Amino acid sequence: MHPTGAFPAPPPAHPGLTARLTQMAAADRTVADAVAAINAGEPTPLCVGLLDTPVGSDYLPAANMIVLSATYAGPTLGVIAGKLILYRLAARLEQLPVNVADPVALQAFNTRQEHLWRLANPAPASVPPPDVYRFYQGTNRENFFSGPGCISVVGLDPGKAGGGIGCKRWEKHIVAAEYKDQGWHTVTLSFEVALSYARQHTEWAMGLKEHEPARQDVAECGGLVLSFDVPRVDVDRSERWRQDNSGDHHNFQTLDAILPGQLQVVEELAVPGPLTKVAPPPMVAQIPAVQRQATAAQQPGAKRRVYPTNFT
């Protein structure tokens, strides 16, 4: 804390990063509309600056400024900087008032938020040949880039997969005691499933996970998505590959090591989102009387279904 108790003045706008924001707004109408909504009532237009604290990225309302850490000053992380700018746009819009009771206003808001999120995390455009499986793996940037045993150096080692106390069911983000998963790598044919898992890493790095408030720069610890191709015949006729029937039907498991040369980074940073809103529940007076009676007249002995809530 500063001796006077006051926060330092906001940093100056960074020309390169602010130009990146301007370019994205010029190229996409939804981004331009988002910037205009944020600028409404502000004395200065939205810009982007560099600030070492807080870690990673944030938005400064007093300056109408998106701030990124100095890590993003150079061009090497330009792609991630662009994704963070889009995320901070969506996060700021989420803080602005929206009439969620108005279906039209709610739909317009959610459509814009979903578009911003998909711009940051587009689905791969290429499609594998019909005789090839394209598998995806969600992980984090530290696992992929850091240290002599990282994935970019040694590949995916099935010997490190799973655990003696059970495997983390990564497609649902819960823990289940499935000892059979130890030594088997779980991969998926669905980019969206892998992106969902990678997004959990980014949320952890941003301090968004419940009971895990530690913050790290996503350039180091955020989630990314890998892909690799395997001929279908090598999967379908091998005992070293099997479909993972205990989870998502797109998921497979393998005992084979996947070499670094087989892997491609298809998503450099999985951004949290989409940051949408939901309509409030209807008031009792708005529910038709017949529907209320049918709901209230529950059959004797019937139990209300309980849904799992520990997916985060």
C-alpha cells in the first residue's frame, strides 16, 4: 500500500496495444459496438496500457483503460494480448447494467458476449481427412513450455497420466475413483471439450476458481489446446487405444506416447466465457395457474431429482 493510501496514477496509453484495439474494432462490428457501449458517458475513449500490478490484466474504470502486464509489451505475445483485450471488453460489458427482464435486451447482450468470446477462441477451420482422427488435448502453458520435462520437449507421456488415487475426470472437472485411467492419456475428438478444460487453467491463473485466489499471468499459466492426428486404422485396430465410455463420448484413452513433433498448438489461450446473463425466474403471478397446480401436485413418494453441482 502506498504511504498516502492513494493509488498511483494510471499508466499512459500504449500506442501498439491501443492500435490493436482500434484495429479489432475496425474489423468487427461487434467489437466496435462493445467499445462504443463502454465509452458511453466516459470522458476519454477506451485505450490499453501496461501495468505490472495487478498481475496479468484488468480494467481501470477511473481511466477507462484496459491494462496488461509489461509481459505483453513485445510482439511475441501479441496473439495472447489480443485475446485478453477481447476478454476485458466482455468483462467490462458484464459489469454494465442490462435489463435482463427484457428478452430482446438480454438476447442482444448475450449474442454480443458470445461473439466476443468466440472471436477470442475460434474453432479450428481445418478438417482432418476422412481416414484420420484429429485428437485434442487441453493443458496449460506452463506444462507445455516450461522445464526440460515439458510437453513441447518430451511430448505426451502416458506414464504421467492418471493417478493411484483415481483420475480427475477432466471433461467434467470432478474427481472419480477410476484406477483404470492410471497410465492412460485421455484425449478428445472435440475441440470444445478440450477448450473447456483449458479454460479451467486460465480461470485458475486469473484467480477466478473458488477457494484458489492465487493469481498468475496467463502468459505463463493460462490454458492452451493441442492437437495431433492419428490414422483411424491405428486406433480402431489397436489395444493401446480405447474409447472412454465413462465420460464424454468424444473422448478416447491411449497408452501410446505422443511425440512433440506430432503436436500442434491450435489455441494459445483459452479465454473464460462467454460472460452471458440469464433472465430472472418468473414471479408466481406470472406462472399460469394450471402449471402451478401441476407442479404443486407432486406424486406421493416421488423424490425430487438432485443434480450434481461440483463441476467447477
